[in-house]
Amino acid sequence: MAIIDKPSNFFNTVLYSGTGSNSNSVTGVGFQPDWLWLKSRSNAYPHFTYDAVRTNRSALITNTNNAEDTGASNQMTSLNSDGFTVVDSGGSVGTNDNGATFVAWNWKAGTSFTNDASSTGIGSMDSAGSVNEEAGFAIVSYTGNETASTLKHGLSTVPQMIIIKGRIAARDWVVGQHTQGWTKSAYLNETNAFTNQTHFNNTAPTSSVFSIEGGTNSNVNTNNAGYISYIFSERQSYSKFGQYGGNGNANGTFVYTGFKPAFIMLKRVDASTDWYMFDNKREGYNVDNDELYANLNYVEDTTDRLDILSNGFKMRTTGGNLNGNDGNPYYYIYMAFAENPFVASNFNAATAR
């Protein structure tokens, strides 16, 4: 596929301040966010996520295994053409408190699809959602049946990362990534290592479907329960889902992505550690790239851990959570989205922060 010269057409980070009002229209995204992830930087509030497929505007919270928050109308009321609207109905709702600072990560999907598996012959379970083929991103909803199944994801290329969350009852956020072979998974709301589990039925996704296990596993396929999944396939100059080994040195491991990252999420594979989140808007210069944690409601942490470079990122910590080595490297998965390609099709080159 062609180089994506303007990644901000498909992913963008926006910072805003809460107003305490009943209608705070946040703009500057550049598109309607089809997956919106909000976190207070200054307050210990949850991570609220919303998407255009779940039209009831209920929040799912990444740092808990809670069901959908049906009070979301008191938090986010609309996804707009250039952003979203948040409210404050009495304070402490976590999305618009007066004087609080927030970060919003935004992804664009946009093309709706439905799949009747029995009619199309694609997959064995019905699915529906929204897909962006150019950006390699799909949001897919389905209803569980406790039978090992395959589902259409809407993309034409093989996904490298899949996140699944149950909507109706307390369910963990299941994360699978291609470097783990689809025989292991971890939970976004927990610190657990990637371990041998069968959430993806020990089967790699294809260019048309992904697999989920049968039985009574509540995390991905309980009978008659609703699920939402976020599915990612790499696109040159825009997204990368990989693994790196730590070197235990302050002059840390360099990870080549082929673009200047706008967003990075990291997790150690073999140990109980947090999910670290960085972006190009908070602070804005190396080595001051502040982190939040997808599994925690903590305020923004200002510890210096990495540099964001023109063609990837480089660790600046000796800690085992992100760059460990005890004679052998510790390994970490990452998901990254671009601010700029390293070299665009017009030959303009990205620069480091």
C-alpha cells in the first residue's frame, strides 16, 4: 500500500482542559473519532473509551474489567466531525471537571459493514462494525455463542494486534499480538504477563477473519453476551506492532518503526508490569515524554523513560519494566502510530523531538 503522508488523518492526540460545563466541545482532532480514549492527566480518574459502533455512547474503562458504563451520557455525549463533546454533571465524572487537564487519543475507522456468515461464507459467526482499510483499523462487534468461531474483521490484510472487551458483564480486556503467536494473551486492565491461553483458539488471524475460542470462557465468547474488538493491521509509515529486547543500559534499545511516533504503548511480555503509554503532545521534547498507564487511573508520571525519534523510539531507562537485561534481554511488545513518516512520498524527512 502507498505511504501515508499525513498520519493525522487517521490518528491524532488532542489535549484539553475541563470546563465543568454541561457542554464542552473539544475540537482539533481533524476527523470524527470512531475510537476515542480519554484520560485525565492531572486527576486519578479512569481511562474512558468510546466508539462509533457502540452507539449508546457507553464508556468502557481500560483500567477495570467493568461492563459498559451506562451513565456515559454524563461523560461524553457526541462524536463530532472534528472532535467530541464532554459534559460535567456534578463533578468527578472524569471527562470535564473544571480545571482538570485531559488527553484524548483518537482513531478513525469510518466505513460500516455487516457480515451474515451463513450467507457470505466468510467466518462462522456474524459480525458488524466499522473499518478503515487505508489505516488498517477495524472495530468489530459480535455476540458470543460459546462455540469456537471465526469472524470477519473487515480488513483485507492480516491483523497484527487484537483487543477484545466484553460489554455486558465484568470481562477482562484480552490482548493478542502476532509476536506472541496467538497462543498467548494478556489483559489490558491487569499487569499479568503474556501466558499460554486459548482466547484466539491458538489460531492466527487471516486476511479476512480472526478466531475466538469456544467453551464457556467469559472473556471472549460467553453465549448471548455482546463483545467489541479493536483490530489493527500494520500500514507502512503509519502503524507498527512489534517486539523489542531490552539492553539494561541508559543508552537503551533503539526500536525502528519507519516513522516518527505520535503514540506508543509498551508492555513487558514475560513479567507482571504496567502498560506504558506515551504520545507526542504531552511535554513535547526528549527526554521528557510523560507516561500514563492503561491499567491504572494514576495521574501523569514525569519520569524520563524514552526518546521519540524521527524513525522510531529509544529507551532511556535501565529498568526492567521497559529495558531490562540480566545477561539476556527481557522482551516487550509495542503498538505505535505515526506523527510523520520517516521519509514522505514528497521526500520530506521527519525530525526528532
